[in-house]
Amino acid sequence: MSTTETAIASAEAHSAHNYHPLPVVVASAEGAWVTDVEGRRYLDMLAAYSALNFGHGNRRLIEAAKAQLERVTLTSRAFHHDRFAEFCTELAELCGMEMVLPMNTGAEAVETAVKTARKWGYRVKGVPDGMAKIIVASDNFHGRTTTIISFSTDHEARADFGPYTPGFEIVPYGDLTALRAAMTENTVAVLMEPIQGEAGVLVPPPGYLPGVRELTRERNVLFIADEIQSGLGRTGKTFACEHEGVVPDMYLLGKALGGGIVPVSAVVSSAAVLGVYRPGEHGSTFGGNPLACAVALEVIAMLRTGEYQQRAAELGDHLHRELGLLTGGGSVEAVRGRGLWAGVDIAPALGTGREISERLMRRRVLVKDTHGSTIRIAPPLVISKEDLDWGLDQLRAELGA
Ligand SMILES: *Cc1c(COP(=O)(O)O)cnc(C)c1O
């Protein structure tokens, strides 16, 4: 057996099979490229679902992490530490908000948002105890906890994991009439992805997000934008909501906030909303730790320059122009997305998304399927135009286009 086959067989024997990774075993990485255990190089066109927006081994981020590793890495929130205030201030400012509640994973940020919205509903809006409702969209992806999968519409994500958490209402994504009809006086929040990533990079119809904003404001309901995948530069702006001129009540951030080094997530909102918490009501041992803050502060500083957003916008225009040329040729049925982020529906006759991903892997390009014959393309924002073009050449060759 090859080194690759041995590593995969061993992983399959000793790890739960909750993932079905492509048969590549990465040993090192730099920028947009990864190298496997047998020395083969691959172009990473997935970037860990946007957690690697700034690329593998980004020097600025590695240096920031190293410096902090030598000073202090963890205090717990039982004490203050000297990177915390700076992190919260800078992140709030980047978001145009007032307060930050740091957690670790994206799912924890979503859980925190659910708790915050409910508490806000009872304490501020005056919803009767235990009656708070949160409206979400069909085909959403917000994470994997029992509460979050309770409002998933994906059978695989949900089946066998009940009993489910009540208090959620699901409406079709993109349908304002349905959203309006679902609202009651007990609705405390609308939780949505401004672009649905896992669903296949679905961009809602123009006017939908502004409509959600107007409706939520009218009804005194919090608009929670899950920008865990769409935020922090991916779409060509700091937040995907900006494309529609929308400012939500709460941003949920994660993935790229940790620079591909440590898990860092956050709920960012106003003092009126996050101000509902008192000591002891919520927390996390690792949330807002010094190492996480140091890395995230560097991420925020990098986003402040605007250069990554601009790269994503420019390279994204190029990507969508090139992918657009493939539609109509028979091999690609549809392309969606914004910035350096695309969902590509391949003609089913050419294979499933998984099969296409495996064939692209053999051409040394790493992508990931979503559902059916859809693949998703989301390279690190630091990818060069030449590398992006090479990746597109491989896709074109694979599709016989
Ligand atoms: C990835 C993701 C999450 C969950 O983040 P984890 O860090 O995997 O828990 C939540 N929401 C969206 C939109 C995501 O893409």
C-alpha cells in the first residue's frame, strides 16, 4: 500500500466516519497550495470553507501567533488579559457595532445568538416566558449542535438526533411573503445566511435582504446575519450583507476570524442586545483567549486595509466571468456566488459532485461537492491570478469544455 492508502486505511479504522474526505493526505501547505505525504502539490480551491481566507501559513498571522505563544495563551475569563479589550474594541469597530461576545466555533456563535435573541425577547421586547420564536430559512447551514440541527431541513444532518429543540420556524429562503406571514408578536429574531454556503452558494433574489431588514425593524425583531462563511472578505466586501446595503442587528463570525490557526468565533451586536447578559449567564473556557485574540487582531488589521476584499472582488469578477463562459456549453448548468466564491452546477451526465471532485483531485485541484452535481469553489483570497487560471484550466479540461 502507498503512504496515502495506509494513512487513509488507518484513519478509517480509528476515526468515526462522520466525514468522507477526498483521498488526499496533506502534510504541509503554503498560500493556496498544499503538499501531500507523497510530495504531490495541489491547488486548494476550498480554503477550509473560507476559514483559510488569508491562505495557508500566512506569515503575518503565524508571526502574530508565535509572539503570543511566547507570552500567554490562556487565562480563562476568570481574569482579564491584555489582548481582550483590544480585540473586542477592534472587532466591534470593524463591524460598526458596539459589543462582542467571543466564542470558539461557528456553532457556538450560533448557539450564543439563539440564547441572546431569546433573552433579549424576554427582557427587552417583553415576550412571555418560554414563548420566544426564531425564524430561519430552509436549506440553512448553521452548525451541528442538537439545537442547530433541530432547525435544519437536511435529512442527513437531522435524522436520528431527536428529540429536537423547539422554538424555531422555517420559511423558504428568498420568500418575503412567507417571512411576513410567519412573524408573530413572539418572534424575537430572524436568523439567516446572507448567502447560503452549504446549500450550494445560493444568493438570495435582489431586494430580499433589504426586505428582511425592513420587516424585522418594523416588527421589533432582531436580524441575525450568519456571516461565518460569507463574511471577512470572501464576497469582495467585509460582509456579504454590504452588497445589499443591509446592516443587521447582529453579525455571527467565525472561520476566517481565526486565520486558519485557531478556532475563533464571535457574536457582534449593539449594547442594547448584548447588554442583556449578567455574569454567570453564558460563557466558554476558551472563548476570547489571548492566543485567539492575538490572531484575530491580526486578521482584523489585515481586513482594515481593504486589500483582501479588493482581491476577492477583482479575482471574483474574473472567476465568475470565466465560469459564466462555461454555462451554455452544456457542461455547466448554472453558476452562483459572489466574489471569490462560486457554486457550480455541473451537468449530471458528467458525474456527481463527488466524482467531479475526485477527478479534479487527480488533476491536482481540490474542491468540494455540496449536493448532487454541485461543486463549490472558494480558494484563499491570496491566490494569484495565474494559479486561479491554472485551476480553471483544470476544470475546463475535466469538463471537456
Ligand atoms: C461553518 C459554518 C457554521 C459552523 O461553524 P463551525 O465552526 O463548523 O461550528 C455556521 N454557519 C455557517 C454559515 C457556516 O458556514
